[in-house]
Amino acid sequence: MCKRPLSSLSSVGTLVAPSILAADFSILGEEIRRVERAGADMLHVDVMDGHFVPNISIGPPVVEKIRGITGLPFDVHLMISRPLSYIGAFATAGADGITFHLEADDDPAEVIKAIRREGCSVGLCLKPASPAESVFGYLDAVDLVLVMTVEPGFGGQRFMADMMPKVRDLRDEIDSRGLRVHLEVDGGIDESTVGAATGAGANVLVAGTAVFRHPLGAEHAIGILKK
């Protein structure tokens, strides 16, 4: 069962979720402890199957191993075609929240139910081509909406500023309904783009390269993003 729901995290201010995709995997445990000490609010764990997106990353065994070295909540982002087949495995491995794509092959309503059965928080993600309105019908059933600000699959891509109207539309809809749903952005987030993202209404920032590889260190990078 999942341990710490993402809904327990503050909806006031900005939360930073370093993506371990940008970490040095040869010293992954040290990298995770480093960003935890630096003030990270959660960890973003990208899972890719080589089919839904053109890259392959990690599976439940890695999540299980790193679960024992940090108390940070894990938001496991399933960039896979069939999320229903893997929810139980990732929940058992130590996910606190599971985020899946609206564009995946499985019925979103069934995926949401399956994640809830495991006791995990639910996140719903949109690729750049999907409009904000496509998730409006699910907002009452999720804890987080993730807007991709790059095409998913690889880290280090350039921020897509034309996704900001989508973020604004989602923020307006969430607020108009009085929902406590986190609004997250992922892709190209750094000190030059954070203002646009938070100005549009995002309160959770996924940042990989900008945190793990900042020349002044993770604490400096996270501090800038939170300000």
C-alpha cells in the first residue's frame, strides 16, 4: 500500500519534484539523498516502456530499492501503453502517487479505480497535443494533473511555452470548482522558465537537469525554483 498521499502536500506555494531521470545512476542513492537535503518535496520517477514513448527507463525493482533510502513521496510517472498491468507492482514497490497518461491504451476511469484500490494518489498526464478540456471530466477523481511541457521520452528538452494557455485553463477549471488538485508541469523547467509556469498556475515543478546538474548545486537550484 502507498504510504504518503500527494494530497497531504501543501497546495500553498511551489513544490519541487526532481526527476531522477537526470540523476547519476551509478550513485543513485547518493543523488537522491542530496536532493532530499536540498529541499525537494517529492521525487518524480519516470517509467518508460519504449512503446508509448521512444525510450526505456526503469521498473518496479529500482523503485523498491530506492524506497528504503528516503522518506520523500514518490510520484511514479507511467509513460507506458498499458498502465493497468503495472499499477500493483509499482504500488507494492513503494509508489505514493501513480501518474498515467490520458493517451494510454487503457480506459482512464479503470486506471483511476485501480490506483485507488492500491491506496495511491492519482495523477493524470497530458501530452502536448492533448487539450486541457480532455481531462475536465476526471478532475473530481484525481489528486494531480500533469501537463507535459516537452514531448515525453527524453530529459533535457526545450520548454514549450505554448503549453502555458493549457496550464491556465486547467488552473481556472480547478479553482472554479474549488478542487484541491495539484497542477504539475514537466519538461524544460529551470530558472528561466519557472516564472512562466508558476504564473500560469502550476504549483508543482518537475525538474531534472536543472536540479541534479546545476553548477551551483541542488540546494541553490531548488531555492530558485521555489522563489
